[in-house]
Amino acid sequence: MRVERDGYLTRETPRPLVGLGPVAGDRPEYRPVDQCSFCRHRELEKPVCDAFPDGIPIVIILNKHDHHDPYPGDHGIRFDPIPPAATTGAVRFFRVFNITDGLVGALWLGTHGEIGFEPTEGHEDYEAVWNGRMRVAWHAGGQPGKFFEHWLNAGNSVSWDTAPSEIAVSLANLRERLAK
């Protein structure tokens, strides 16, 4: 249940913020995409952030205030976008394997710091997992290149693993290569 207190949107029971669409336990409704969803300061499971640890003002959540601009009580912390998940150039990527599902997709890194996860057909749910990992890294001030290198070398060979990195000339080329 949503409750507005002193201009802040709070929830008695926080819900996870993974993806868009119906939220389990709520009436069937779709959440609007707000600027906070694309900010590295946002917490994952509740409507709080570094700027507003007690709750993000509803005017910011509803995009009625652009948080590139100061807002009372934001402690000087403004909107800082997470790295983009799209690129027009070549990408460096590595394939990600799950012990039970096989090839589930690829984590890719663009030449200008863009980063994303491209799932294979039937494994779209893994995109939310990797987006969650990236959001935690951005919240902690992580950089796309370091995140990429960490996960490239972090396969545990038990429940999941990675393949050596490769180069694709575009995201479309990466998608074609994953489909094979």
C-alpha cells in the first residue's frame, strides 16, 4: 500500500524494483518510468536514494521536478545516470553460461562506456539479474570497464561460467552470433 507522508512516497512493505509491468501483490497496474529508475544513486528495493535516504519526494518520482536541478533536502546530490545500455559501435562481449540453462546471454561493453546484457532467446529473465548486478555497481560508484573485467574473470565454474571475450561489430551482430 502506498502512503504519502510529508510529501514523500513511502510503502509499508517495499516491493522489488525489477523491470516494468505488473507488481506481485499489488492490483494489476503498470509503474511509470521515472527519472530515478535511471539514476545510480537509487536503492533497488525501496524508494530511497543517497540524496533522500528517508524517501524520495513524490514530485521527483512523478517527474514533476527534474532532479538535474537542486531540490530542498537533496544534500547536493543530483541525478547521475547509470551507463547507457545501447550503443551504435562495436562491442566487446563475453558469453555467460548457467550450469542448468546453458548459454543465457552475453555481457557487452561499448567503446564509450556503454554496457548491457543481451539475453539469448528464452533466457530474458537473466537480463533482470544482470541489470540488478549493474545497478548495485553503479550505486557504489563502479565504472563499466571495471565491472566488465570483474565478471569476465569471476566465473565460478560450478553454477555459472564465462567464455573468453570477443568483439562484435555491433549489437545486431552480437545478437546474430548469440542466436547461432
